[in-house]
Amino acid sequence: MPKVCEICLRGPVFGRSISHSHRVTSRKWKPNLQRVKIKNNGGHRYLWICTRCLRSGRVEKAI
């Protein structure tokens, strides 16, 4: 599965987790991607799209 939204190009974000004892470990936050069938130039196409793009109406789902 690709790790990038094909509409807004949102991808994983890297950072660090800090525990109560202040031990630092690397971690990664991944976007919530869904495989969605969308309308595309008179046809249909499947894309990996983040849920924020779906909620905001940037794409129109095909039925």
C-alpha cells in the first residue's frame, strides 16, 4: 500500500516519542488512507485517499 494520499500528497510524519522517564524513541505517524473508487473523466478509478480529503469533498466518490 502506498503511504501517500494521491490528492493532497500527505505522507508519513516522523518524530520522537518521549516516555515518562524521558527515554526518546523514534516513531512515525501514518495518514489514514482509504482505497476509494472515484469519478475520473467519464470513467472510474481507484485511488488511495486520506480521510481528510474525503470529508472535505475534494473528490467525488463513484457509485
